[in-house]
Amino acid sequence: MTGRIFLKLLLGLFCLLLLALVAVDYFATRVAKDTYIRNLVEQRADNARVLALALPGSAPLDGEKVREMARASGGRLTVVRSDGRVLADSEADPARMENHRSSARPELLRAFAGQVGWDIRRSATMGIRFLYVAVPGPKDLPGGALRLAVPLAEVDRQVAGIRGRVLVSTALAFLPAIAVAALVARRISRRFAAVMAHAGELARGNFRARLPEAGSSEFGQLARTLNDTAEELEKTLEQLQREHAELEKVERIRKDFVINVSHELRTPLASIQGYTETLMDGALDDQEHNLRFLGIIRRNAERLARLTEDLLTLSRVEQKRQNFEFASHPANELLTEAVDLVRPMAEKSDIRLEMETAPAAAAAWCDGEAVSQILSNLLDNAIKYTPRGGSIAVGAQPAGRFLEVYVRDTGIGIPAEELPRLFERFYRVDKARSRQLGGTGLGLSIVKHLVAAHHGTIRVESRIHEGSTFYFTLPGDESTLNGERLNPEFTAS
Ligand SMILES: Nc1ncnc2c1ncn2[C@@H]1O[C@H](COP(=O)(O)OP(=O)(O)O)[C@@H](O)[C@H]1O
Ligand SMILES: [Mg+2]
């Protein structure tokens, strides 16, 4: 590509120089020819005047003498009387020559009139082109004329010589110009090639390519413009890719969710259907089993109810349809209420439940109902996943402009590799165990969204067989809630 642009540029410059050369040749030739002929005319006129002085006009002219004089002057010599009769000629017999007083010989007409005359034309007698110069004279031939003629071939040869020299020197003078032009052409073509290559990269989708932005020339500006464009494109592309990935993720989560929901619903429904049929097929009268079957049906119906309840809650919170009533709540009030709610359950499981009192001034700007839901979910998990004899502690402490609340247990713990997905819908470390304990796998997902609705964050620290601690933050006051951006981490999952 560089080569082609370079050749085109160079060819253009070459044509330009060639045109200049032709013009120089044309004008130089004309000037040289004019000058040369004018000089020649003057010189021949002088010669002719000298010859005119030396020639006797009245006596019959001696042909031999005329030829001698012509030879000495390097041309043809003709003497003409004022009436046009040729008296002598160095090349032809005057007796046979026609009358020379005619408009075909303007140089003679001027000489008859007493002036110097000249003309260039083909000779009727000799057939070649001549320069004719005529002067009045000789002295004793009043009104007559003496004419010298030189073949023009000589003039042409001289002019050709001058022309050749002019051409050679002009061409030589152009050499440095061509060299400079070639350098410029190469420089331009290289930069062009760089720009084209860059454009090619962009076209192929490599928006990371950059041109060197050197200089304030058009190329520098072009490079800057292209780089800016590339940067814009790169940013836009990244943005689109991010959005695309985000959409894909959302879509995947949605599909998973639908599959999960139908799966979760199918098991209890199938169970209810199966036991109902069994009962109707006669088991109703089987005193030994009918109550057990009814119990199973009830448990599964309860399970369905819990699932529906959790799904509704989740969708309400997720779609921000839940109306929160924010107000300032003292931390200890929130904790006491939650602990009182689950105390019977803890006692039943023989688990010590402890509230670590927060500083009296500690408060949260929150929806009391939502926080109660968050805490009961976390406490419910803690009780479920803590073996008998274990202990659970809840507490809160101010953390900057937030209040950090924690629920700590001495339970089974969560393997580190499970932690990243723990807050996803339906994600359970041990599905069978969760189901057996009446879990739906939606609790932590609901918690995460409720915390997000308060612009807070949630995290968990856990060691397997040792226990887990869940931490979440709530805004300390109204200004924190309004000033805080929603945590971008909380999207659809
Ligand atoms: N305190 C905890 N100790 C151990 N595992 C926990 C604890 N809390 C939650 N988990 C794990 O996280 C999973 C998801 O919890 P959650 O969303 O509340 O669902 P569910 O309680 O219905 O099983 C649980 O199934 C369990 O595996
Ligand atoms: Mg739970």
C-alpha cells in the first residue's frame, strides 16, 4: 500500500516536472531562435553593407569576383537593380533568373526603399530554407539592393545546440527537486499507510489500536481524531459488552428461577396427589396408616404454603413493590423484639440465645417490619443449623454512618467454596437437610434484598464445624439512607 501511494505521488510530481521541462524547452527555444536570428540579421546586414561598398554598381559585374565575395561572407550573394533585374548571383546565372521585384521577396522591397530587410523562406532556386538579408546598394546602383542569403540549417543547428544545453541544465536543476519530492512523497505515503493500517485495525474491531499523535500537521490532527474515535468506540463496545453480559446473566437467572420454582412445587404436589389417591383407593379405612398419610399431606401443604409465601415476599421486595416505612429505631429495641420472637424455638432445640446489648444511643433508620423479617430469617437459620447445646448471639454496633448488626452461631458452619453463592435464590448447601428442616432456600435471598432496600450490605464469616456469623448494615440516620447510592452488587440474583 505504501508503495502504491508513493509511486502515485512520485508519478504526479514527475509529470509536473516534465510539464515544466516542456514549457522551458518551448520558451527557451523561441527566445534562443529569435535572439540568434536577430543577431544573424545584424551581422549579415553589416557584411552586406561592407560588400556593397566594395562592389561597383554601374560596370557589368564580374561573376568570379561575386562568387569570391560570397564565399568570403559564407553565403549566397545577389545584386539586384531597382527595377528587379538580377545583375549578379553567386550561385546562378543572372540572365536566367526572374524579376526579383515582387512581394514574394519582402527583404528586397525594403532594401529598394533604402532600409535593411530580412526574411526566412524556402529558396525557389535551391529548394532549401534560407535567411535572406538585403541592404541598399551598391553605391553607384541607386535604388538597387544587395542581398546575402545563408542556409537556415546552420541557424537550426545552433538553436538545437542551445536548446540541448538549456534542457540538460534544467533537468540537472530538477534533480535535487526530484530528490526532495521523493523524500516528501515517501514521508507522506508512510504516514498515509500508517493511517490506512490503523483504519483497517478499527474496521477489524481492534479499537485498542492507537496512532502516534506527533506534530500539529494535518496528519497529527487526523491521528488525534482517529484515536479519539477509537477510544469512544472502545468505551461504547465495553459498555455494550457489559450490558450484554448483564442481560445474559439476568436471563440465565430468570430461567434457573423458573426451573427451580417448578421443581420445588412439583415434589410436594406429587406427594399430596399420591397420598390422596392412596387414601381414596381404600387406605382411608386403614386405621393403622390413614393418620400418617394425612400428616404427610398436611406437611406438604404447609411446605407449599411456605414456598408461596416466600416467593411472594421475594418478588415483592425484588420488584420494590414493598412499601417501607422508614423511621429511627433504637438498636436494642430491634434486637430484643427479634430475639423474643424466636426464643421458644431456640429453647425447644436446647440452644442458648443471647443478646449482646448495643450502646444505648445506637439506632437505625429502617423499616421495623423489614428488619424483623431479616433478623428472624437469620435467627431461624442459626437455630436450624446449630446442633443441640450450641449458642447464638445477636448484637449491633455503630460502623461509621451505619449500624452493623450481627447474628453469630456455633453451628455446622458453611464450606468456604459455598459462600459466594449463598445468597442466590434456592441455593442451599445441603438440599435434603434444608428441606427436612422446612427450608425453602429463599430466606437469605429475601434477606439480601431487604438489606439492599436499606442501601446496606450483607456478608458472612464462617468456619466449618465451628459456626457462622452473618453481618448486615443499616443506615444510622435518614441522611445516610438518602445520601447513599444503592449498592451495585445487588442486582437480580
Ligand atoms: N447459620 C447457618 N449455618 C450454616 N448454614 C447456613 C446458615 N444459614 C444459612 N445456611 C445455609 O444457607 C442455605 C440457604 O439459607 P436460606 O436461604 O435461609 O434457605 P433455607 O434456610 O430455606 O435452607 C441453607 O440451606 C444452609 O445451607
Ligand atoms: Mg432460611
